Amino acid sequence: MAPKRKLLFLTNREHGAANVHLAVSYEILTQYPGVEVHFASFAGLQKHVRAVSLQASKLLPGEAPGVSPIIFHALPGSSITETIAARFGTSFQEAMTHPPGVAGAVQSYKRIGDFAASWPGEEHLKIYAAIAEVILEVNPALVILDPVFIPGVEACRNLQAKYAMLSPNAMKDLLVQQQPRGEIFWKYPAISSGFPYPLPIHLIPANIYLIFRLILSFVLCKSLNNKTSYLKKHNHEAAPPFSTAGDDTSVSWLLPSLPEIDLPITFVPQNVTLCGPIIMEFAPVGDIDAELAQWLSRGPTVIINLGSLFRYDESSANSMLGAIEILLQRVPGVQVLWKMSALQDEVVWVGKLKKQLAEEGRVRVEEWISAEMAAVLASETVIAAVHHGGASSYHEAISAGIPQVILPMWVDLYDFTTRVEYLGIGLWGSKNSAPGWDARELGDTMVEVVQDSEVSRRMQKRAKELSKICRKEEGRKVAARKIIEML
């Protein structure tokens, strides 16, 4: 028997980056048994990789040989979000949170430079060395890289390993620099700004200013410059802090996007494959949590989930509660599934809030949901998703064909807010109160999206149209097929 071809996925631990890698590794595992799958990341991701292997093994009949599990390689050091939080002595969400607009965007650019610096020089070199060791040990035919995992980019470059980029980000985020006629300045809203699309003429000067301020933030970033100097002293050439598809056209890029679900892009390079939303294969909610499935079946349901990085304090939870109460008062029969993680476990106010809502009966608060969120969103009774504007949340909701209410808090989250409003599939729930939210503003927005009206019916119709386009062929299958071609 011929030896299996080896494939190595190399990614940061954070769910926003890792989810697309997990979804594609699952597809490879189940559909291409001639490939041996390896996964290198920080230890916190290992349980999720193990879960992917377990889920893949359940596909085969009991008498058939089991799926070979993914081989995990744990990397030393802290994840990038833990590193950023430690640098500022606070949580990642507090370090990155900023308002929209010119002043808020400029504020965020100072943090983007620090994010790009990521690990201090010494820890960076340790992670780099560990990745290089994994590549030499595994000797993969192909490495699938998270493009913001810079030590991995450097290791593949220096060892001349063949690699491709698999990003969770949409087209505009990664292709805007390659657009003709200087469109980056006058056509597309600057990151972190929250500017609408099409960009109004009166905002173009501010947009140009922000693009230059963004570039300047990298040039003047003290932590990034100090790290670069440290690496040079140790004879290590640093890779650019962010890669784009135009940097090296010999490198293939796989994006979970389609022209129909992003801002209009003039030029897509030949080395870019637009896969469509890359979402993990999921079992129906009833197969995982029968009691939750029964609760969902009671009536129209709104899902509130602000992502894995966000933690509520008492003030933000009370504002959300106020918005929920407005929704329940004005839309009879609707219920709410609220995924809520607090800054501190089992604090007094969390217990009181859960008790209050349990008595209400139309709101269910869960710290953790065992079923895949994509499966929950795909449930027949779910009519809207309230989320933070993360790429995974956006793509899961658009695949499910439901309108979205977005509460952006930092950087690219504001871009996804612009997308849903431009596409007519949702609304910005905190336009006047971001990066937080006002109970009245959010409550009114949720009502507008879910009540029976011409506006909501138009959103529902458009969301279903885009869902059909996304589901013509699942993104993880497109990505897996392209990877096999490269192998």
C-alpha cells in the first residue's frame, strides 16, 4: 500500500481563525482517506481537533475501519489573544474595543500595530522553532496556513515548504489592496470606521485620511519596531505582519466568501479561490440536545450570541436584558435563546438574572450550547441572529438564511455591519451607542427585523436568496477539493 500523503494545518487557537481549518480538516478526513491529517496549534485547541476526529469516525458503519484521527502537535507559548491581553494588563475585548468613526478608527489602529507585533521576540522565536520542528518531523506535502500566524508563515518560507493560505476573512478584507484605480481610498470603507457602503462622497476625505493613518500606525508602532529589531539581532528575518493575496501570486488562497455575499470587488487574483462559507458539518440539534431542540420548536426564536471572546459585565447584561424585554413586549409569541458568558463565573448578578428569565419562560440563558451554533441557526423556528459581527457568525447566519442584527465592538466587526446593511439582510443594532449598546436602540432594531412588516419580509426574502447561493456547494467541500488538487 502506498504511503499516505501528509497534510498539515497550522493555525492560531482562536475560534475565529481555527473554525475554517477544523471544518476543512473534517472534510479531508471523511472524504479523502488517502491523506494523513496533522494539526499544529496551541494546546487549547487540541480538544476541538479531537472532537473533529470523533465526529468524523461516527460517519462510518460499525464494521468499517475507523477514520484515522487527526494527529495534533501542541505548540509552546500563549495564544495571540492571551498575549495581547497580557501586554495591556486587561482582557482582549477591553484592549481591542473602540467606537466607530474617525476618532475610534484611529484609536484602533494603535492597537492593530500591537496585535501585529503579537508575541514578544523571544517567545516568537520559540514558537517559530517549534513549528519548524513539526514541519521537519511530519514532512507534509502541503501546509495549510492561517495567514496571520506569522511564525508559521516564516517557517514555511525558510524551510521552503509548499503552503496555501486558508483565511476566515471575506474578500474585501484581503483583496482591497489589489483593487485598481486606488479604490482602497475612495470606494471601500476603511477598516474600523463603520462607514457605510457605497461610501458617501462627503466621507471620502476622511476615508483617505484613515488609510494613511493605518499605514502610519505600522511604521510608528513601538512594539512592532522593537520586535523587528530583536529578531534581526538574532539573525531572523521577520515576515510582514499581515499577508495579502497579492504578496506572492504563486501561493494559493482559500476564502470563505462569494461575490454575492460581500461588497463588490473589481478584481480577484487568479491565486484566490472563493469557496463560499466554510462551516463545520453539523448534526441536527435534536441529535445533540433533545431538550434544547424541543424548546426551540415552541415558536419563533431569536438567537443572541456575541462570540467566544466577549464576556458580559452586569451593565452590558442589563442593557441586553432591557432590549430583550422590549422585543418580548412588542412581538407576541417570540422567544430568545441567549448565549451569555460573564466576566466572572457564578457571580451573584448572573444567578439573579437567570432566575428572573427562567420565570419569564420565553428566554433561555445558556453559558454553553453543546450543539453546533450553525445547527441552532439552521433550526426551522429561528428567525434572526444577534451577533458581534465575527466572520464565522456572519457566514453561519447567511448560510442559514436568516436576517442579522450586529453589535460590532472592534476593527473588522464594523465591516460586517456594513455588509449586512448593504446586502439588505440585517441592521446595525448599536449605530448610536457602539461599541456598547443601548437597550432602547437595540430593542427597537430587533423588533424592526422580526416583526411582520414590509422591511422584515424584504430582509427575510433576501437572506433566503443568498442562503440558496451559499448552499449550492458547501464551502468546506470546495476548499478540500482545491487542497487535494494542490497535493
